[in-house]
Amino acid sequence: MTHPASEPGQPDATDVSEQIRRLGRRRVLEIPQMLDFHRWLDGKRLARQSCRVVGESRTGKTINCKTYSLKCKATQRPGEAPIIPVMYWHCPEKFSVTSLFVGLLKSLQYRATQGRVAELRERVYHVLQSCQVEMIIFDEAQRATPQAMSEIRDIPELLEIAVVLVGTDRLNASIRADEQVMFRFLAAYRFGRLESEELSDMTALWEEHVLQLPEPSNLTSPKAQVLLVQATRGYIGVLDQILCEAAIRALQLGQSRIELPLLKQVIKECSLSIK
């Protein structure tokens, strides 16, 4: 069966669905800020120094931390325990000491997750050493109960593992409640919002490497940037949401680029400034 040729400048109808699926999938773009952050984590891991990663929601903390753990690939030889240089664990709401140890065991794919706290602790320490874990990243660490935070605090001292606490400014408030926790996690990396120039640079990277529409949308133009600065308020996660939604909408409408009226429409739906 033959398909009618597309109009000049229009996306091929046979490719539109695949392009939309691609835009809907999770993307990882190694931007300069990510590489700088990963180098910072490398230093902490090599020195076995624990630290904090703090920033508002939608500033990129989670995707940067997940990507780092994936880059530090786990390996395994037949009949031996896997070697897992970096563990990433997303903390559940109000997690307790038991859920901490059970969660770590499940992340390490260890089947025996029943027992008293003392037994679970001993088991976790043994498995962490067997897997040669060098760093554990606890995302949303502000969710920890004081008792769970005390257990996390002891891991660097007892096992020589760098522990990274990731969270919002609520994390800073929670660790100040325990002086021992505070002094063991003094080193900090802050994820901030994008300034206007950074937002323009990020938009250009997204248009070239993520959106990849048939024609340039000129999203770094002054008019488009004024809209994006106001709508995103510098949050990279919001920028990603708006640009990908606009690209998907353009493809659905048979357009080969994001026109300014369409960008305005998507921004009106996704903007943080609700009117």
C-alpha cells in the first residue's frame, strides 16, 4: 500500500505517532549543569564524604541523581554478588526504620526482608558490603522519621559509604533537629532556578536535542522567551513539560513547528501563574 506524499514542510504522517511516543517517554539530556553535578558527586564518592543536595521541586534534582546512579553501572560475575557502586532510593512518605531497611534490601534484590530491626540492620550492612556499595542516594530524604534519619546517619561511619540526602529546604530544617546528623551532612549542592540567559540556552538545547521537529520553531526569539520566562519562573521541569506538550500538540495538528499562538495556548494550560 502506498501513502500520499506529505505537503512540503509537513511531517510524514507515518512518523507522527512515533515522534509523539518519543516525546512522551522520559528523556535524559546531559546538559553542562548535569555534568558539573556528576563531577561533584564523583568527588564525594571517592572521598566517601556524605552530603546534601537541596533545591525546590522541578529544578532537576531527581533526574540528575537517577542518571548518576545509572552511569555508575552495576556489574556481576556468575556466582558472585553484584557490584553496585551507587544506589538510588526514593524514600516513601514518613518512612520508618523498618521501611528503611526493608526498602534497601528490596533495592538490592535481597529476598529475606522479614525480621526484627536488629536483624534487618545486620542484614543490610552485610549486603551493602558484599555489593561494594560506595554511595547511597536517598531522594526525598525529608520524609524520614527522626529514628530513620539516625540510622541513615550511622551508615557513613560504620560502613565507609558516602550517603547523599536529597530534598527540598524542608530537609535542611529536619536535619537541624539532630546535631549529629547536621554535622555529618554539612557539604551541600544547591539546585536553583534558571536565569533568563540560562533559560534561553536550555530552550535551544531542548529544541535541538529533545523536540527535533521537522522545522525550527525559533523558541529562543524574544517573544517566545518572554512567554517562557513568565510561565516557567525558571523551573527546568516546567520548561520541559511546556515544550514537549507544545511539540506533541503541533504534531497532532499536522504542523512541522511550534507556532507562537500554539505555545501561548499550552502555556495558558501549564503555567504556574494561574489566573
